[in-house]
Amino acid sequence: MSTLRETFLKTRNDIKSQKVSISDNIIYRLLINAEGMNSFTELITNFDKTLANPHCFERNLAKVLEGQPLQYVLGEAPFIDLDLYVNSNVLIPRPETEGLVMLVQKLISDNSLNHDTIADVCTGSGCIALYMKYKYPNSRIIATDLYEDALAVARSNSERHKLFVDFMKGDKLQPILESNIKLDVLISNPPYVENQDDIEPIVKNYEPMYAVYSEDGLAFYKEYFKNYKKIMNKKFVMAFEINYDQKESLTKLIGKYFKDEDTSFLFLKDIYDKYRYLIITGGYDVKYFEI
Ligand SMILES: C[S@@+](CC[C@H](N)C(=O)[O-])C[C@H]1O[C@@H](n2cnc3c(N)ncnc32)[C@H](O)[C@@H]1O
């Protein structure tokens, strides 16, 4: 029987010989999770108590050492203020996507834009839709995905946070087109990586390829642009996460599909200084910003 402190120090020492290097912080998180604790403070306060669940800790440590993403091993991933449940049926929410929703939120509040009806197409874990519901409890939020397994994760996050949104299953815009819903805001982080060499091995090995890869990296945006008059109100905001190399091809597509004079668009960079966001607005004279 070891204490948490002894387990921590032994693990730290044992893993020196392993190929995968893991930080002290990861060992702390595995201990917190195994012991059902809520915080680092709780862990440190109880550091000299006996480890109650050594098997859970060892099982999860082995998975991390094998290379599995920590978020899947622990079944949790943060998304701004929300702790979300994740499993291998959904993409692990990324900081770039946190940037996307914060950008949309800022755009809405700086310009007092309509946000009664908001859709998150390709919802995965539900991160975008649930965060929008958290920020705008009075708005109707629609969350769609093609895969039932992904929607099951999003539904479980909705229950966990008591953030209730309308879930719909279907291909791209199909559920919205079929229900004749008109949106004020459309947000989407679709599968957009066309070149498989751009996908890191850890993503290829563990995350769902249908969430990342698209044979035609522009396919989802084409669908959104082609149908925007059918699904968006006259005044609208569309906000997309895009791949770092799509600015030029998306600019051409916008020229093809958006002919109205009161439509404007802007590409913005993410925290890694890559063009990662596309915002298109219609019917507004909006103040744009750098993030
Ligand atoms: C890049 S992930 C985004 C997940 C989540 N919104 C996020 O930002 O972390 C793309 C999502 O699109 C879904 N998807 C893939 N093909 C789809 C399709 N044809 N129609 C609707 N959703 C699709 C996948 O299941 C996946 O959840």
C-alpha cells in the first residue's frame, strides 16, 4: 500500500526509462482522476494518504505510456469554462476552436448582432453548441452531426451541464434545410484536412478520421455557401474554422457564391499565427477586430 506521494515519486522515477515522456502534471492528473478528486489542491492536501485505487491509476498510466491522448484516457477535456466528457468517437476540442467561439461571442457583443437562433454544424463533443448555450441561455441552439456515436457524447455533455440544445442527425446542412429553420448565426468546425500527411500520428492513431479528414477539404464550406440564402436570416453571421492553407481557395469560393453588396468577410489568425477563422456577415456594418 503506497501513499499518493510515494506513488507519484515512484512513477516519476520509473518512467525515465520509457520512450514516451510524461510530465509531472500528467501524473498529478492521473492521480486526481483515479482518486475521484476535484482539484490539484485536494490532491496535495491528501498527498500522504494511501492511494485507494492503484489499479485505476496503473491502468490509465499504461494507456498514456502507450501513447493514447490523456483526454481519452481520463474521459475529459476542457473547453473554456466547461469540462466536457470525450471518448474516441469525437475529436478532442482544440484551443483553436475555443478561439473561434470567443471570437464569435466578441463579434456578437461588440456589434449587438442577432443571436436568437444559432447552429453548430458538425458538433462532435458539442463543445461549440454547449458553450453558446452557456453564454446565451435564451437563444435556440441547434447542434448537428452525421454520426450517432458523436451525438451521444454531445448529449451526455448537454445533460452534464444542464445546457439543453436541439440535437439533429444528418449530413452537413441537411437537418437544417429539412426543418426550414432560419439562423442568425452558423458556426462550424467541419472536417477540413485534405492532405493526410498534415495529420499528426497521434491524431491518426486515436482520433476519428471522419472528424478530421475530408477528401475535398472545401466540401463543407461549398455546401454552406451554396445554401446560405436558404438557411440564414437576412442579417447573419457565419463563422468557420478553416485549415491554415485554405484562405486563397475560400476567397475564390466566396467570390462565386456571395454576390450581395452587404456581405463582407474576413480571415483571422489563431494563437499560432495561422489563418484559422473565416467570418462572413450579411446585412450588418460590423466592426471587425484582430484577436
Ligand atoms: C472537426 S470535428 C469538430 C467537432 C467539434 N465541433 C469541435 O470543434 O471539436 C468535425 C465533426 O464533423 C462530423 N462530421 C463528419 N462528416 C460529417 C457530415 N457529412 N455531416 C455532418 N457532420 C459530419 C464529425 O462526426 C465530427 O464530429
